[in-house]
Amino acid sequence: MENCFIKLFGLQEFYVENSRIEGETMIVTVRPKTKGVKCKDCGKYITTVHSYLPPRKVKHMFWENNLIVLEIKQRSFFCWWCKKKDGRHHISIDKFRTVPRYKSHSLQYEDQILKGLGSTSFKTRAEIAKSSFSTISKLLSERIDPFIGVWPDNNDPITSLGLDCHSFSGTRMLPTLTDISNHRLISILADDKRATVEKLLRNIPDKHRETIREVCIDLSRQYYRTIQKELPNAQIVADAFHIIADANRRVSELRTTIQKRDKVRLPKMIFEKPKEHLKPNDRVSLNEINKAYPELCELWQFKEEMRRIYKIPNRILAEISFDNMTRRMKLSKHASTKQWLSTLMRWREEILAYFDRFTTNGYTEGVNTKLKTIKRLSYGFRNVDNYIRKSMLAFIPISFLLPHYLT
């Protein structure tokens, strides 16, 4: 029975003497199993007890709304070897693997907080753990450093990276870096400045840097130049979703401009639906709009053609189709088509790079969606560092954070 109690509460390095209940707190009195300790000065193992110190109380666990506190009987030891050398008393105190010396809680208490913090708010976790926001915030900063990235130590090669932004508050955007090939979150950065992204890419371990073949990004020239500088051997891929999203944005802006200019109402859903999902009534409406506003329908048709190109399973055929489309776009007389053509030609190689391995930023977009859920669970954040560290708890395997965990 005693062995089950010790394993359940993680007390393998202690002898349990007794336990008692005080309100919602269970106090367990323990003493160390070791007979001595290493001298802090000479490093030799000493067993001469100098004195018995007052019991030390530390928070150890929380279970069923009850806090479990360890009352540890500590000893101080006297080193005869050092006494012979300099004639002074050298005192060393008991050390424990799971209870840091200058903390009021054990490592297991920290582990419990971290395991549940990814799915609850700071306030809820603090109430359950009988702790405070400052304690949990400090614990996060000690365990997680997202600003150098969490790179796995196993042998899974990282061949594809994904880089995309998500909104923290208002117009403040935070970059998200993911390992697309193994579906892992690497880091969330505190800002989208070029120097910050460069610092992260510069800290990529050499063994992973050698295996990275491609980086998938949105249509950001800042990211493009940064990746070219820090990862010159990696191929840059323009994400297919952002290409189509850019086309939809241009169609929507042109439709809005026409509505305001001519005081007409043009249905939005017709231009946002895929062509194959249009109903017969939608096609009739589209033909009527085409007669009145050919520029709008022409841009929409080129957008649908770009969607069709992305379904081609071969780079050679995709390149032929893409070049045919851009040649016809050059013959257009409409400014909106010419502007989108300029963007497509500027990103031509990166768009066609998609057809080499069909890499997209789908996983990165999924991560960004989950980050929005985490923000809602926590009722928003004011401190960006706390937001980043707490968000990464939901993605990083707990074994990365708890290397000391007793088995």
C-alpha cells in the first residue's frame, strides 16, 4: 500500500513518515532516503550530520481540488576533509532531484501546471493549482524559449518549412514557423520584423539546415529576401491558397468599385463560388454581368483558370498552361487583369515550384486557426510573450518540457 502511495504522488526519493489533512490541503511528512550529500566545496560524499533543520514546506501536487504539500525534514552535513584543509566549517544541505532548493514548489507541481495550461486560461489554472499568475508566467519563461525555436532531437528529417502570419491584436501580426514535413510547430515570433525572422532562421541547427529543401510562404517579398539570405539552398514555394485568395481579393475590390461607381448591386457569392458549384440561375446572372461589366468577369475567369491549373498533377503541363494563361492576360485591355498579371509574373518560379512536391501551407493555416481558439479560451492576451509561450504548450510534446520526469 505504501509503495502505491509513493508512486501515485511521485515520492520515490523520500521515506514517507505520516500525512494529515488541514482544510483542502494534505500535508505529507517525508525524509530523504540518502545517508549523505556531496560537499559543495570539495565534492566528496559526506555523511556526518551537523544539525537537523526546521521542516521545509513545498507545494508538490494538486489533486481533486486539494493541494498536496510536502513537509521535508532536512539535514545539514559537516565536511571533515575541508576542515582539515583550512580549519573552517563547511556545511552542505540535503539536495533533491525533484525539489529545487530555492523554490516553494516541486518539479512535479510545475509539470502539472504545464500539462493543463495549454487548454485552460491562466486564471483557471492558478485557481486549480492554488498559485498565482506571476508564478505561472515565470514558469513558462523558464521552460519555453520560442525565440530560438523548438527543433526536435530525433532523426526525423525536416524537408519543408512553412512560414505564415496570424493576427495577435488588431493589425499586429506574428509569424508562425512550422515543420510541414512532420507536422510540428517550430516557433511563434514576437513580431514580423525582418531582423526577428532572420535571427530565428540563423539559429536552425546544422543537421536540420542541411535537409531543408523548400520553404512555403505567402506573397511577402520580405520573407522571400530573408529566406534567400539565410537558406540559400532551399526552394521557395508560393502557397497556392494565398495565390487564389489574392485573386479573390482583387475580384471583390473590383466588384465593390463598380457598385459604388454605377450604384448597382452585384451578387458577391457568384464571384466567390468555384465555377463547378454555380447553379443554372447563377450562370445566367453571370452572363448578364459579363455583358455589362466584361472587366470583372474576365478577371474572375482568369482566377478560375488558375484554380484549374493547380489541379494539374504534372509540372510540365502546369507550366505550359500557366504560360498560355499569362500570354492571354497580356493581350487584355483591362487594368485589373494587367495588375494581377504583374504579380503572377513576379512570383512565376515560386508558383510553379508548387508542382515539384505539391507543398502547401495547409498545416500552418491549421495552426493559426488553433491559435485563435487558444486566444478565446484565455479571453485574450495583453502580454505577447505569455501568449506565445502558452500557445506553444498546445503543440510541443510534453516530453520536450519535462526531461526530468520520474518513471
